[in-house]
Amino acid sequence: MGERERSKPPELLPLVEYPTVYTFKVMGKQEHGFKEYVRLLFKRLMGTEVSQDSISTLSSSRGKYLSVSVSVYLLSEEQRRAIYDHLHKDRRVLYYL
């Protein structure tokens, strides 16, 4: 941590140190290839291929919804916030973390 960051009050320090591997969780209806849709969405947002190894899924107890976890390499807080902004605007994404 640089001298400038050490002098900031603790509540203003970044919670994540960059670059880092960060996992997004994206939830939507389990229909029409939602997992592949999320993979392609992250490919577009990241500007690079997202490997199948970086993605895991979990179905809801009744199988109506699908949670897709995507781990990507982020360079900055601005990049993380931009991805969340796109997820917020996407009509197929019902919830995200």
C-alpha cells in the first residue's frame, strides 16, 4: 500500500486490491441457454474469451432459476463497476452479486 493510501481514513480505502480475480454471481431464469448467454456477455464486457473453467452454475431448488458464477481478472475498480452497471441494465439478469 502506498503512502497516499495509508493516510486515507479506513472507510475510504478500497475493499479490493487490483489487479485481482473477482467472482460475479448472475441469476436469471433457467431457459434459453442462460449460462452461455452470461458467458458471452462477460466475453463482450471483458474483451476476451471467458473459459468454461471460470464458470460454475447452481440451479434453484425447483429448477426455475440459475445462478451463474463467473471468475474474471479485473484491473481496476472502474472495470468492476462498469460490469455491474451492464448487469443492472440487462433484461435477462434478474439479480447479481
